[in-house]
Amino acid sequence: MIQFLLFTIGLVSVTILHAYELKNEYYFNNHTITSDLLFPEISKKFEILRIPEDKSLYRVDALIIAKTFELNGIAVDVSKTRYINFIKKSPVDFTPIKIQLESKLVEKYPDINIDEIIITPRGFLPSLPKNTKVYFDERFYLNSEGTLYIIDANGLRRYLDYNVHATLAVLHTSQSVVRKEKLNGFNTILKPIPFKTFKDAPLTQLPDKLSRYRSNLKANQPLTFRQIETMPLVLKNEKVIVEVKNDLVIVEFGAIAVQEGSLYDIITIQKSDGKRVKAKVIGENRVELL
């Protein structure tokens, strides 16, 4: 009896392990839905259902689909799917949308290498309006997958999903770096990586303005704009030229910056006699006495 129970449990486990998992959506051309549309890897082909010719969207209880497969000796997992939507494939050339998406990405990343762009409408889309304009999420450039929309001939929003297969050369740390260390060609290296998901805009080249790291980073870490900052015009403990304006006369002398500061920041400086005074940053290593 125990052996029979163990055999039964084992058989159930194997069945669960080999159960095919249904998706929420399937796209069709032929209104007669067969098993290979849902699971192309199954060698046995049989009819699942017939969708009325006038329907471009058809919703079916997943249990009904699972029962059809079960009658043909195939286990199907419906634990994550309650209903299945069958959506008719749109007879649309999405090239105008792909061109706009590619143009937007190249504008953001001039050196991006795009292999393929896949556009999938949410629901049946019979056609594209003339001079189709595509609307993007403001942070679309951070993800290879996302959603965009167009306005159809009736003035309604039509949403479409996109998937971009591409590679992007991104700056990485070539060694461990510390906070406030200068960003340069000696501690960075350009590496091509798959264009997937970024938390912030990736650095694809050294910034025009001298910059530094905002925190300690390990080697071989991809860099984003959030991880760097522009170098202050005046650095702490560096020598500065101090301007003193008196009517039409400008007097200059040297001092030491007690604080760092960017343009127009008010910082403390220390004169040669040890006295500390306030000054305004007016240029690189140059301040104006207040």
C-alpha cells in the first residue's frame, strides 16, 4: 500500500513538473485554434476551438483549454492563468513606428547598435493612420521593453508594446574608485553590453565638463549620470586667487580654500595670516572677497 502511494505521488510530481504553462495572451491568424499555436514544441497537433469570424478578440476560460489538452494526454498548468485572450494579428506594417523609436534611441545614444525592434499592439489594430505620430514615456530610453501609443483615426489612444534588441557601449569603472575621485580615461573603460534596463541614463562617453565620482565604486561597474557630478570650480585645501574690488581698482592675493564650491557659492577661505573670511566663487580657483 505504501509503495503504491509513493508511486502515485511520484507520478503526480512528474506530471506537475512536465505540465505546460498557459500564457494570458495568444495572437492568431487562423480562426481555428490548434495546439501548436499555444505550444509549438508539442508534436501532437489537434484543434482547441474555433473563434467566430467576426471576432478579433476572444476570451476563454483557461480551464476549458486545459481540459482539451488533458483529453489529449497533455498536462497544462492553469495556476497562474484564469482566462486566455486570443487576439487577431494586425495586418499592419509597423515600420513607421519602428523608425520613430529607433530615431529617438539614436538621439539619446548615438552609438547604439540596434539589431531588431518588435512592435506588438494591445488588441487588434486594423491600420495605422497617415503620418502616424508616436508618443513615448519620458523615461523610455532606460528600458529595452515598454509601451508607447498612437492616436487612431477616431482620436482614440491605441497602445502598443515594444521590444528592442540592441547593444550599447557604456563606460565602466576599470578599477575600484573612491568618492570625489576624478573621472578620467585611466579609471574607466568602454564596454558593449546588452541594452536592457537602467536605473538612470548610462554614461556612454566621458563628460565634456571635468567630473568626479559621487561614491565609492567597485571595479567593472557600469556608470550612470547619477553616480558622477561636475567637479567644483574650487576644491578644499587648494590655492585660490582672491579678487578685492575697490571702485575701479582690483587687487589680487593668494589664499587657501577651506571649503569647496561651485560657481557663485559662498565659501570660507584662509589668508596667509591665518585669518578666515568669506568669498564668492567666480571661476576656476578664483574667488571674490565679500
